[in-house]
Amino acid sequence: MRRPQLEPPLPSGSLPPRVTIYEVGARDGLQNEKQILPVQDKAAFVRMLTEAGLGTIEVTSFVAPKWVPQLADAEELLANLGDLGRGRNRPVLVPNERGLDRALALGVNSVAIFGSATETFARNNLNRTVDESIDMFRPVVARARDAGAWVRAYVSMCFGDPWEGDVPIAQVVDVCRRIMDLGCDELTLGDTIGVATPGHVQRLLDALGDVGIGVDRIGVHFHDTYGQALANSLAAIGQGVTTVDSAAGGLGGCPYAKSATGNLATEDLIWALDGLGVETGVDLKKLVATSVWLAGRLGRPSPSRVVNALAESV
Amino acid sequence: MRRPQLEPPLPSGSLPPRVTIYEVGARDGLQNEKQILPVQDKAAFVRMLTEAGLGTIEVTSFVAPKWVPQLADAEELLANLGDLGRGRNRPVLVPNERGLDRALALGVNSVAIFGSATETFARNNLNRTVDESIDMFRPVVARARDAGAWVRAYVSMCFGDPWEGDVPIAQVVDVCRRIMDLGCDELTLGDTIGVATPGHVQRLLDALGDVGIGVDRIGVHFHDTYGQALANSLAAIGQGVTTVDSAAGGLGGCPYAKSATGNLATEDLIWALDGLGVETGVDLKKLVATSVWLAGRLGRPSPSRVVNALAESV
């Protein structure tokens, strides 16, 4: 089924004409899948995403293999991809200086650090306080910039924390400001546990604007645990955000398990943006075919509604 | 995980303070499930929905059993429910005068008719043209009103048709106007195949307002086939609509099959509205418990993200 094309042009109002999809399936998606894919499949996945028109693709993470065995093959993957795995639009996650060293040694020039808005998650995920994590990021960002790399800063748990519950907006803003003051190019607001709703998104964006972090430097990263990811992404876009994270096929989630903490499915986002007349440059049919192929490699269905609806037509 | 409660009150802007959820799980949901539930389970389901705070519950359909065997027990269900199955907030679907006769004989005083915005669906579903279907509805609505019943008019395929593709807004408005002119109390815009996006919703609501059908008489009914149902419902609410259809647990859909044409899950809608500070009167925990119970009776997982996320906590 085709999306209806309206005869008169849509009243796009304050919607931006174009949104950059920051595709996180190969990193955030695959690191949360039980099944570990062979490096050849990962490289094929990145190639198919590129072919489908995804401009920005986070390729992998240079995290210690003992923590994320799913991505232990970062070096091999980049070697396999060659020039396709490097460049401003092929960021990799670097948790610390050791990760940065590994990335820079391979010629990467676009990196992402991964911080936390809450003390509990900083302790559980980074094994340090928020202050200590910012101290850890300082040389990473400085050295990345010295090397000419673009730097994204993820801040996770911006809308809720599984241990702490509510996370005050003032606290999130404070962490974001301190991380951006390190010299990062882009801030990404992560709803790691998927609890946000659109009003909350709007309020956090407003509060960040009040301290000088405008929507031109902000990306949003929603998980679909409670089915809110698309609505939240559209709320952010309505506020002027033009960088939205999503994962092909909703990778990292499970369509029917309790732990359905997957990213927003890129296909579901594209369906909405195409309908709203917002350009993404992505060929939905090719992307669905990619996700169908990958679901086969992972041996489980995709949690993306669009993928399931269109699977037999691609 | 609890939804974050923001410290300062949410800037609800033009959001209505309260939305009426028109629960369609027992009718639209169950009629699209392969498994036929025994009447005792259906009655228990309606009782649990009531207990969870759902004010308006469409109970069943008085359609010919040969067409919808899932709902062949309409009389038995109403007998089982007694007063709980009747009243202004317990509508039943009546496809024609024969269905109306059956409903009125049982003391029902709230009914819904089911029209089509497109000729192809009218022919395939109602076995008549759109004109002929309106002729068929005329005495149904007149007699229902004479009997003191409240009348809802569903218009299906308002945003796209599986055979015709795009459906012009002018055509939808024309059908809606003619059906409302019969004397119906409420118009419900059905996105039967789930293809709508928020700008389309806004445009149709604007066009209906232009012919005098205001949002105070309009309900919206979105299916989640392409993952757009919540975003579309919120778009309608943002335009002033205060009646939104949804089905407990996303009934009628399948979490991972191609035919994932289920309704918007009531739980996912409640999560969003609670977060936005819009009252619904529904106890989410009780509703999730209801959907978990029903999924067990149906022998398959719920497609609702919220149900899956909270299933083990209720």
C-alpha cells in the first residue's frame, strides 16, 4: 500500500523541509541484539543502508569487547568497509581515550561519546560519577577535535531513569551544558528507556534553548519501549530539530518481549516524514528490503510496523 | 517503569483537559482475531474494561453471523452483561435495519453505523454503492433516533483505500456530510488501513470544519499498520478532537505478521495522554492486566508496546 499523496500541497507549517536521519541500527541496534552477526553481514548491512539513501550511519562502537561482544569486531568491520566506513557521516562511538585511539588509528574522523544525565546510570554504565565521566570525556573531545574529527555527545536517560525514575529537566540541562562546553559539535538527547511523551520533549528543548543550546545543534534519540518514539520525534521536529536517530527495522527491540527497548524504526519514521512532505533522501522500499534481509540473518521478525506491512511487497 | 512526572505543570497549550477513549477492542478488535472467544470471556473482558475506567465501550456488532462469526454471540453477550452492556456509553454496531432490530429488541440505546468513503470498499464490504449505502442507513438512523438512541457514524477508508489508493479529501468530506445529514450524533474518521500521517489528519479535520462538521462531533479511529496511529491521534487531539478510538492491547493486530492491522493500543494512547496531562479516567495498570489476561485467552502476545513493557509489573 502506497502512502496517500494529497492533491494540494500539505500545509507543512513550521516543519523543516528536510530531516537528517542518523541511522543507529548498526551500533545501538546490533549491540542490543542477542545474536552476534558475522562481520561480513554487518558490512553488507552498512552497504545496503548506504544504497537505500541513509546519509549518516553510526557504524560501530570502539568499546571494550568484554562489555559489548556484539561489536567486538569494530576494526575488522572498518577494514571491510574501507572508505565507506569513514568520513564525517560515518561516526563511531568511542567510550573513552582508548576507544578514540583505536578509532583514530583507523582514520575515523567522526566520533560520538556517550554520557549520562543521571548519577545512577553513570555509575552502572560508566562506572563513575557524572563529574568523573565529564573529566573522562574532556581529553577525548579535545583530542578528537585536534585530529579534525566531528564530535557528537549522547546524553542518555534525559527523560527518565530505570533506577531514579523522574529526571529533573534542570539536571539534564546542566549535564548537557557541561558536556557541550567540552567542545562537542552535536548534542543528542537519549530517551534510553522510552518513557518520554511529547510535552516533555518540548519542555526539555525549550530549557536547552534558554541556556544557548539551540535545536540546530540537537539530535533526538527515542526508544519505542512504550510506543512513543515516533510521536516524540515528530514533536521534536515540530520544534525545529532536524537530526533524528532511528534504527532500520527497529533493531535492538523485540516485537513481543517485555524487553522491547528497540530504537524507533527508521521505516516508521520515513513513512511519517514522507507523508508530511519532509525530505529524508531515503528509498523506503530499499530500506524495507534491507530490514527484511537482516531480520532473516537475526532469525526473528522485525518490530517495525512498516517493515511487516510492506515485507511481501519488496 | 513509571512515566516521568514533570515538576512544573506541563505547558498543555491547546490540548483539551480531557479525552474520551472510545474502546473498540471488544468489537473491532475481536472481530479481527482469528481465535473466537467464548461469550463468558467476552463478558469478562467488558467487565474488566469497565473496572479499568473505560467509560465508553463498543460492546459488539449485530452483523450477520455468517459474515463475522467472531461476534455471532451478540445477543448472548448482552444477556450476560445485563445493564452493564447497555446505555449511552455501551454502543453496538448495527450494519443495517435487521441489526438495528436485534439491538433495539435488547434495549440497546446507542448504536454505530459503518459507512465507506470509497466506492470500492462500499462494494466489497457493504455490497452496494456509496449512494445505496446511504439509502440503507437513512431508515436505520431515523428509527434509532425515534427510539431515543444515540448514533455514531463510522466512515471507513478516510485516508486511503487498499484498492483505490489515495482518497481525495473532497470525496471524504462529501460522504461524511451526507451521512451526518441523516441525523447522526457523531462522525468517526476511520483510517482502516493505517496509512495516514499527521498533516493529512489536520487537513481532513480542517475541510470538515469548513462544511460545518466541527471537532466537537468528530471521533478518530486509527489503525497502527504503519506505526502512525498514536502520532495521528495526537495530531487530531491537537486540533481539538476529544473522542479517540483505541483497542485494549492493540487487539485485532498481530505483533509480527504482515497483517498487523490492529487498532491503536489503548495502553499506548493512555501513556501519551497521561504524560501530556490529558485526563482519561483510565487506570493503566488495571488495563494492562486486562490485556495480559486477554492475550493469554487468545494464545498470542499483545502488539501493544506498553503492555509488553509493563506485563510483568501488573
